[in-house]
Amino acid sequence: MTDTSHKIMVIGLDGASFNFIGPFCQTGIMPNLYRFWQKSCSGELVSSYPPVTPAAWVTFMTGKLAGKHHVLDFEQFRFTDNSLRYNSSVDIEAQSLWAIISAHNGKVGVINVPMTYPPEPVNGILIAGHNVPNPSTQYTYPTAFKADLLKCVPDYLNHAPKPHHVRSASAFENMVKEYTRTVDDYHQAVNLVDEKLDWDFLMVVFPHTDIGHRMWPYMNPESSHLYPERRDRVARIFSKLDQALGSLFHLAEDRNADVIIMSDHGHGTTQGWVRANKLLQKWGYITMDNPLRWLGKRLYRECQKVRYKDKYTRPARYIDEKLGIEWSKTKAVVCQAVMWGHLYLNVRGRQPHGIVEPGEEYDALRKDLIERFLAATDPDTEEKLFDKVIKPETVYGPSKTPWAHPDLLLVPPEGMRVNKRIRHSWVVKRTVPERAEGTHLLKGLWMAAGPQIKSNTQFEANIQDVAPTILALMGLPVPDDMDGKVLTSIFKQKPKPLFSKTSRTESETRDTAVYSIEEEKQIEQQLADLGYID
């Protein structure tokens, strides 16, 4: 018998924010969502630090900051060999929301949530989302459900359709058709899960609201009037999505379920890029390797992969190989940069060629770098290149795993992105705003309505607040180590949340290889298609 007292439906709109969803609602393109918004509690939803897909969705699903779940990006930096490896669900060092509900005998249906591959066992059905490398992998729990899914949706896709550069009319039209088709696919998957399962918790994530990576000029209210034909074609994707939302709202009403709509981050105009490693090189903290030796290293490692391919079950992307640096003469380097810059010091005893002494030298170097980055300006405009330089422990809290985070987070102004490449002359590159692609903003959105929820209350919330609020709505205890808070002000009857001791804080499978060399290449191509990496 289930311990839950109420049903909850969660609809994820990846990358959605009011700056473009609002106009779609108010101009009649998304009437179903507009009616829901008008009667709901709502507001902006502050994303994770940094506001990128893996960190944000994992922060949502655990109710915890990265200091506890340890997923900050698509990749994780490995101190043992100064390499990068893609994260997966086994790297999440905290219990998921659906695992908690399952432990209380609640039946869950989870569809297309990023960072859920490989799928974990649940009391119900889970279809993994973004980070599934290819359709041939086993991405459902239970395993047998994959056959049911493919019988119902033969071309089911676990991630957004490949967003080609859409300069040509044919490429643009193909992308519109693919996104329109996949709205139906995810909608059918929800209906199938509903048919198979008397669920207590049902969640689906639609990636269609995240098309701004390639389509932003045509959906940005400030530039879309310059492209009327493409604007109208993109609007059809959102109209199609709205039809699916209307159907899901009816389903929730039939099941007497509360509905929460949320996004992982917002979307806005890419203003430009700043190459933090070029600054570090200029300041003397990075030394480049000899070009011939750098090329030799790359050839040697590729030969090793071919010669010992059976042993290379976990491919490594070495920082010195990618950036061409000489570790033994480098003190600091940005190793990851999707939106913000993840800066690591080369610490003796932590890394193979560490030269920065822990303690006083480490602290002094961090202080010096913070001051330098905050003082850095664009030579052409004199604008600041970084709004903040964050010590991770100040926003994540203490970590139970030593050296789990970067040493500094470099936060550029809104719309700017950090780029880690070095072998180019420019430090700052600006876009032409009316032609610029989209990028992530820190604030997404949330809405909530249903039998237990008030109407017309607006306030800002944090993404880690959603999971404990869901548990409270379901009448389940909230783990006492969740960083989020229960949003009690949305309840018609103010609850008295129960709290419980957490049952799991660290992963026992963190060092398990998940992806093969070929699968990592497939993940890398997906991210390159979306514009996350170059």
C-alpha cells in the first residue's frame, strides 16, 4: 500500500523563462499554458551554480546543492590524471526524488529527465533522458518496457533532435519538423506510462523550449520581427507543445493531481565569449607545451587507444592534449567551460604534476586570481569581463568528498560565456545581438496549480526547493539533509512537513565506467550539436 496521500504531475520545460514564454502565451500561441499560468502560483526559479543542464536537473531531483550531489557539468575533472569524463546517473551522490517516493511505496513514472541514464530501479517506470548515448542502449526501467515504448513510439528519441546550423532553408525546415514530431513522441510516452501504471508521481521533460541554442533569433521578442517567416514556423513548435500541455492538464484533472511546471534555467541572447585561459597565459599561470611534443602526445595516445582498445573502456580526454599546456609549468587552468569557467589549480599531491603547495600558497594564489579576474576588462569597451569569482565552498557548503569541485568558478556577465581554448589570438569576442544564438540565464520559471495549491501567488524560488515541496504535497517525509525548503506559501492548507534522516549520501558506484569510447564520442557530438562544446 502506498504511503502517499496525493498525486503529483511535474512538467519540465527545458530552458524556459518568462522573457520568451510570456509573449508566446500573451499572443495566443500557447493558450493552454496561459490559462494555467493565470490561475497558478508562479515565479522565477533560480537555477543551480552554474546554470547548466546536468547541475540544474540533478539539483532539482535531489533537493541538494552540488556540495552534496557533486554534479556540476556534463563532464567531471579527474585529478588522478588531469582528464575529463562524462557524468552519468551513477555519479550522483544523493538519492533521487523518485527513489524516495519509491521507498514509500509510491508508484512513479519518469520520462526524459536529463541525467537519469543508466536508469535506476524504481517502483514504476523510468525512461532515461539526455545523456543516453544512442537508441540501442538499455534506457528504460524495467528493461522490458523498452519494447512497449518502441511499439508505441518507433522513433523515440531520448534527447532533443539534432539542431543543425539552420542557415539554409532546408536545414531550418527539417529541424522544425523534427521538433514538432517529437512533441507527439513524448506525449505518447506519457500516455503509455499512464496506461500501464496507476501512478502517484508522473514527470516528463520537454526539450523543445531549449531550441534557443540555434533558433534564438526567431523566438527572441527583440529580434524575431526581423525574420517573420522563421518566427512563424518556430511558433508552430510552441503551439504544438501547448496542445500537448493542454492534454496533460486534462489528464492531471482526471487523476485529481497537482501540477508543477518548471525549467532548469532560462534563455537569453549570447552577448559573446571570454577566453579565461588566454588571460591566465598572459598573467604567467599557463605555460604552453612545445607544439611538436604536444602533437606527439596526441598521436601516442590515439595509437594506445587503438592498440589496447579492449582496455580503454573509459576514454580519457586529457587537458594537456586538448589545450596544449605543459602541466609541470602551469599553476592554474580552466578545464571546463560550458557557461561559466571551472578553474583548477595544479596542486602538489593532488595532481600528477602539481606545483602549487597546499595551504598558504594555494590560498594566496586563489586570492590573487580572484582579484585579477574581477579587475579584467574588455580592451575595446572597458566593460568588466567577470561579474563574480566564486569560491565553490561558499555556495555549495562543505563537501564530503575531498576536492570534489573546481577551485574557483568564473562567472561572466549575463549573456557572456567562458571559452577555455587558448590557441587563438582573441580574448573577447562579441556577437551581433540580432543574429546571436541563445545561451543560458540563471533564472528559469515555475508554476503550480491543483487541488492543494493556491491561486495567483507570485514569488521567486530556488530549483532545490521543488523536490521537498513535492514530497510535502504528497504527504511524505522530507530528508533532513535536503538544502531546499518546502514552499509552504503555495499550499491552501499550510502543511507541517515531516522530516526524516537521509538514507543515502554517497554513491558506492561513482568510479564505475558507464560509457564506451564510442558512446562518449556520441555524447560529445550531441553536446557539440547543441553548442555546448566546440
